[in-house]
Amino acid sequence: MSSSSPEDLRKWRLPRGRHGLPRELVTRSQRERLLAAVVRVTAAKGYEATTVADILEEAGVGRESFYELFDDKRDCMLAAHAILVENLEGKVRAAYAEPGPWVDRIRDALGAALDWFAADPAAARFTLVELAAVGPVSRARFQAAFGSFVELLDEGLDDGPGPELPRATTLAVSATLARVYEEVVLGRSADLPSLLPDLTYELLVPFLGEEAARTEQRRAAAG
Amino acid sequence: MSSVLAPSTPIDIGEQSQRRRIIEAMIESCAEKTYAATTITDIVGGARISRTTFYKRFADKRDCFDATVDSCLLELQEAAATAHSPGDPPPDAVRKATVGMLELLASKPAMAQLLSGEAVSVDPAVVERYRRLLIPALEGLWDAAGEPKTSHVDPGLSFARAQLLIFNEIAAGRSDALLALLPEIVYLAVAPFAGHDEAIQQARLAEQSAPDASPSGVE
């Protein structure tokens, strides 16, 4: 599956009427339109209140096509969620993989995550808040995503400071997610990038101690 | 409250036990299928009571959920209170209280799920309510010892982080591994009030007292 950023999901449109495009491309377009629609509708109405009819209307896709692609509303939502998380992970991974000192890389990875959530408040709300309404499967989804971010940070820790706690990277992921979740619930996703200096501090304290983390906080604030 | 003459005591006990059963049923159903999917039918079925009895005790599902959260919090507070003694210096008291609470949550995964997961997703106001309850209680320990306030890490964020870590373990079905999180949770509980160095020290002490996290053990 190709990874599509939330922006891509939104832009994907087919020309109206008879277009003579190959069927495969039409199906792919329909799928992406439905995925983009479920994100927007669910973020606006909430998962419970969202109906398949809402998604169809938003996507401009027929009911029959929907059921060829997805089992139900939940299936469609989980598919969209997987794409969004994969996309976020790709952005964070790319920032963390840039050459440079570890403190800069982890700050930039944090910045990439904050920017991602700020860029599309609907996607942010969908990914973090509405997921819980899907039922127990959301817990497994959350856990899998959490685990992959911890793994991602662990992989790049080779040239980083030796943390004084066995699971400092787990603490780092928890700081980011906890703060982002709170801001998204309160409808303040757009302001997330401004939290970079404070969160840089919170993230780095377990690795560097308070004084060195304060220095990095000031550096992040200075840009 | 109850008069010696009035036969109110047995009725009270009956009410208390019904209330208890309703709360237990709510905890179990939320763990099994989430709060959103839980119906009054699930609760009355689990509690073995009639629908009428349910509505005598609670206005609706949300009212019952709030009472359930309160009941769990009370249990958590009791576990924290009995885990430390008044003579403990603040960092030790916080560590011991944290160990006590985490042990309780590890022994009751459904309750841990409710407090760390459901309470967050149902309404952020629920979390705000117990954050306001717990953080000043911790802060009070340092105030009582006359320690100067310094700005370290954010206590509200630390609380949310601890909650998230617990939720993550429960989501993975690893409630038995919850105690392996002791160093991190103790760190988060101490750091906002006493700073990184003291928090690391307490986390190490907690690590020593933590049981072996490997799944093998007593059957």
C-alpha cells in the first residue's frame, strides 16, 4: 500500500463524468476518497454518530463501491487510521534519521510529530481521540503504535546519552503523546508547534538532567 | 445516622452490596467492550439486578460511570495511604504510595483499564477531576516538610504520562508486567516536586523492590 499523507488523501479527486480511466485507478481513487471522507466526517461528528451514508456523501462514492472496498464503517475507519499512523511514523523517522547530534535529532523528530498533528486537526482528532470509540481493537492499535515509536527512538539511540532509567525512550514517547492528546482534545492542535521548547525540555530531562535539558529548551526556543 | 430502633441497617447493607455489584459490573463491561459499547442491559445483567433497581441508584449510564470512577479512586487513595507512614520523608512517601497504587492496579487490570483508558476517552473532565485530587495531595507532602518549591518538570504532564504508560501496558494485555514500570512511574511521581536527581534515586530504590518482571513465576 502506498503511504498517502493526509494532504494527499484530501487532494485526490477524479474528473467528473466519463473519464475513460482504467478501473484499477478508479477503485484506488474511490478508496482514497472514502478514507479521506471517514477522517473528516468522524472528526466532525464523532464515530458513533457517523453513518456510512455520511461517508458516501462526503466522498461522492456509491454505496456499492463502498462495500466492495470495506466491510463496514469500522473497517473503513481502521484502514484510514493505519495509513495516518504510517504517515506520521514516516515523518518522525525521517527527521530522526537526519545526520547530526542526537539531541538535535530527537528535537527535530518531536518537531516533526507536532507539525504533523498541527497540519490537519481533523486527522489529529481522528487518530488520537475518535479511535477509542471503535472498541477494544483501538487498545491494540494504540499499543502497536506506541511500541513502534519507542522502537524507533531506541534504534537511533546509539550515539545518544546513556539514560539513567531503563526505559527512558518509553518516557519520551509518553511525554509527547500525553501532551499532544490533551491539546487535540481541547481543540488546540494548531498551536502544537509552539510547545516544542517545553516538550524538548520534558523529553530530555531523563536523559540529560535538568540543567542540560534547560539549555536545549532555550536552543529550541531560539529556533 | 441509623436509629437503633429502625431496621435500617440490613437494608443499607443490601443497598451497599447492590451498589457494589453495579460498580463491579460497570468495571468489567468497560474492560471487556469499552464504555461506549456498554449498555444498561450489560450492567444489570452483570450485577444480577433489575433495570428498576439500577435506575433507583443511578440516573443513567454516565452517572453510574462517574460513581464507578469515584469508587476506584477511593480504593487507589486507600492503597496509597496505607503504603506509607507519616514519618517517611516526602520522596520515600511518594515512592511507597506509588508502589502501593501500582500494586493495586496490577492486581485489578479491569480497574486499571477504567482509570487509565476509559476515564480519558469518556470525558477529559473526569481526568481533570482526579488530577486535581492527586497532584495537590502529592504537593502537600512536600509543603508539610517545609521544602522550598522549585520548578522542575510539569506535574500535570507527568500525571498524564504515568496514566498513558499504565494504559499502554494494559492495552498490551500485560497487567502482570505493570510492576515492571515501577521505576518510570516513581520517577514521574517524584520529579515534578523534587527534581531529576532525587527522582532517579527513588526510581532505583523502586527498581530494587520491584518483583522480577519475567512472566515466569508463581503459578
